[in-house]
Amino acid sequence: MNTKTTTKTTLIKRYHVMANTLGMSADNRMDFLSAWGVTSSVELSREQLLEVVAVLSRETDKHKSEDDVWRKRVIAAIFALMRQMNIDCNMDYVKAVACRAANAERFNAIPVMRLRALYNSFRKETETMRNAKAITTELSAMLAALN
């Protein structure tokens, strides 16, 4: 096989994988490729494909960093809840809790939308527990004053 053809085919495949990862629709792809004066990735030269893949690679890295931010937030929210409940736990336990809550087999397989929902749920639960503790402490103090 011709190396340039293989490389071009590989680059086209890489373009499509990255576009799928970023959630680009067919219209988004056409708009994106119009910057190179084409309507299909097949029409791009090898050099143009290298440029397209480089641009999408930067976007994919940004996308992955957003995933990491939300994963860290979920971890922190679960640790906060466990601390509020006086449960001593480690990272594996926290990830297992997140997986069970998201109905996922692996922590890194949880999509960003679900991570956001988990983060908000665990934060609200922690806040609710904190408020309930404050109220019970206040009520206990009032009852102690009455006795």
C-alpha cells in the first residue's frame, strides 16, 4: 500500500473519531471544514488533514480537561459528604460511590453531564445534612435551656 494513501486514510479516520468525541453534528463538521474550502474530509489534502487533526486535537484536549475538572469536583463533593457523615473513606471508595450513583462500571466512563448532576446532588445532600445538624444543635440547646 502507498504510505501517503494510508496516512491520508488514517488521518481521515482520526478526524472522524475526534469529531465524534467532540460531539460535532454533520452540520458542525461541514461548517468546520468550510474553513479549508471543502465540504468533506475526503476532499482535504494530507497536509490539510494534518492541520485539521491538530486543531481538533487542541479542542479534544480542552474537552478532556473539562472532564477532569468535573471528576475532581465529584470526588471532592463525595469526600465532603462522607466527612459530614463521619465516614472514613479512601479514593477507591469515593470512586465506587460515584460509579454506583451513576450506574457506571468505571469512574472514567461517567459522562460530563452525569458528573455535573452527581456533583450537584452530593453538594445539595451535604448542605442539607449540614443544615439539619445546625437545626438539631439549636433545638438541643433550646431544650437544655428549658430543663
